[in-house]
Amino acid sequence: ENRFRGAIIYPPNCETKLYVWRKEWQAYLINRPTFDKIIYQNIADEVNIRFKESVIEIFREKGLWKIKTNRDIYYSKILVDDEGARYNIVRKLGLKPPGYRNILPAIQFEMSNVRDIDEDFVEIFFGEKWAPGFFGWIAPKDENKARVGLAVYRNFSPRKFLEKMVKHHPIASKKLSHAKIDKILGGIVVVNGPLKKTYGNHFLLIGDAGGFTKPTTGGGVVIGGKISEIAGEVVLKGVKENDFSEKMFREFEYRWRKRYGKNFIMMKLLRKIIYRLSDKSIDKLFLKLKESEGEELITKYGDIDEQKKLIYRSILYPKISIYALYLEMKSIFERPSKMF
Ligand SMILES: Cc1cc2nc3c(=O)[nH]c(=O)nc-3n(C[C@H](O)[C@H](O)[C@H](O)COP(=O)(O)OP(=O)(O)OC[C@H]3O[C@@H](n4cnc5c(N)ncnc54)[C@H](O)[C@@H]3O)c2cc1C
């Protein structure tokens, strides 16, 4: 529906802003139902997809999975769980889902009559007072339509926070307070990173179910899709060798960890650092980034899908990393309760 060259990122007090962008397109705004439909059309001849059918219970029976749905019972040698952020099947498989601070309720308004937005840029709004535990966003669809959303920790109401952002945020409200809400969508953003174990005897986890989203942004379409490709290859190997044992599926975890493991670790670390800081500290960090070429650093090394490189580079950049460390130490003493 649209594409972006970069982002404009605001700290809680909005006294400065970071522009990070490249000439080339960096991200695409997609219509998720259409995207899913296109994928479905591409595989419809080869895959038997059942709509409006929910898995209710799973059992192991005579070396097979017995899968009970609201309509029927199926038997299968393999179970690939892609249930999203519900974690019902994950629990039934005996695995531990993410903790409640890493599963964030989210809301998004589709808005029209939005003012003063640049179609080529997503706008991001940080601040505990605006979106505790995450951030708010305006993702333009065109010059006067946008998707506007945020996620929050589970003890808060995302709707109340989004209404507050629309009406009272010093920057966002100027663009949104006259806009009309055309559609509302709710969901869950997963910021946990992959679960401790994502495979087992005769099963694999993919997508949000496996925690395959970026802990910094909750984005799981690209990285989740790439990891699902690995899952597909391992399952195919299992089918060829008629081996669906835990030992065979260990290869799935080995391969995704080898390719993306460090990225997940670094993104999780960055998330922990940022969301422990108070709004005042984030304001100071933004000023520091602005005055010490932080925008150039992010522009040069930032990659929306693989953020490891940027995080390594920032650590090697003492003007920023030592200051961030100082703010972090300060916050540990000032806000010990935030040490989750
Ligand atoms: C508001 C919001 C904005 C987001 N923005 C972005 C973004 O900009 N970029 C990005 O990359 N990611 C974004 N994400 C995250 C992204 O949506 C997910 O990472 C992605 O959809 C995960 O895909 P999935 O297939 O694992 O899960 P889902 O897309 O949740 O699909 C899981 C499916 O399983 C079905 N299901 C669940 N339980 C059962 C059952 N028992 N039986 C049968 N079916 C079942 C569900 O109905 C659903 O259709 C956003 C999320 C939210 C909430």
C-alpha cells in the first residue's frame, strides 16, 4: 500500500527528533489480509487449507499426533505450530510461553484526514507516558491516510493510550486530532524473542508461536517468514528420511540460531536497556544521539530486519555507548523495580 525511506523518531518530550533514512526504500506497508490471500493463492494447489476450523486439543496416539478440531479429527506425523501469540498449543506441548511483560496488547486505528505527514516516512513516538513498554507509530498510507497505533504493557489499556496520543501528544495530536477513525484493529505484539526451545519430538514452532519477532519492534512478518523457510527445509528432510524425532528437528533450532541467534540476543538487550530508562533519560539520550552523529550512525548501519550490526557499532562508539551506560546505571539506582 505504501513504502518508506526511513523514520522520524521522537523522544518523550519531543524537543528534538532523529531522522534516519536512505534514498532506497527501506520498508513496505502491506495490507495483511491481501498479503495472506496472495500466499494462499500461490500454494492452494499443493496444500489443503481448512478455513474456520480451530484446533481444540492435541494428543499423542500410537506414534502420531491426534488433532481434534471443532469439526473433525486428524492424524499426523508432524505438528508445526503457527498459532500466533495465543500460546495454547505451546502450553499443551509442555513448553513455556513468553512472560506477560513480553506479550503486549496493541491497537491500531486506520485514520483518514490526517494532516502534515510525509508519505515516505514512518513516525515513531517514544515515552512511558505515551506507550509504556513500547512506542507509538504513524505509518502513512498516502498524504492524508495513515495507520496509527501503539502497544503497551499488559496492565494498561492500549485504547486509552492511543486516544491520549491522538488528542494530547505534542506532535502526533497536531496531525491526528481532526482525523477520522475508519477502522480499529487489536492484536498482540510479541517482544520476547525466540522461546528457550522451539522444537521437540515430532513438532516445531514457527512465527509468533516460537517467539520469532524482533524484540525491538515486535515485527515478525519478515524474520518469522525467513525462519519458517528453515522449518520447511528441515520438515522436508524429515519426510525424505522418515525421521521426525527430536534429534532430527534439533537441526531447525541449530540453523536459525546460527543465522539469527546473535541478532535476537542483541535486540533483546537493546530492548531491556531502552525500556528501563525513564522518559527524562530517553530525552537526554536523544539529545546525545543528535549531537554526536547518532543519526548518521543509525542511517549507515541500521537495518530494519537485522539490527545486530547497528548495536555492535553503537557499542564501539564511546560518545554514545558510555553515555547510555551512565544513564542505565543511574536508572538501576533510581528505578530498581524496573529491573525485569
Ligand atoms: C497492531 C500490530 C501491528 C504489527 N505491525 C507489524 C509490522 O509492521 N511489521 C511486522 O513485521 N510485524 C508486525 N506485527 C507482528 C505480526 O503481525 C506478527 O509477527 C505476524 O503476524 C506473525 O505471524 P504468525 O503467522 O506467527 O501469527 P498470526 O499472524 O497471528 O497467525 C496465526 C493464525 O493462527 C490461527 N490460530 C490460532 N490458534 C488456532 C487454533 N487453535 N486453531 C486454528 N488456528 C489457530 C489464528 O487465527 C491466526 O490466523 C504487528 C502486530 C500487531 C498486533
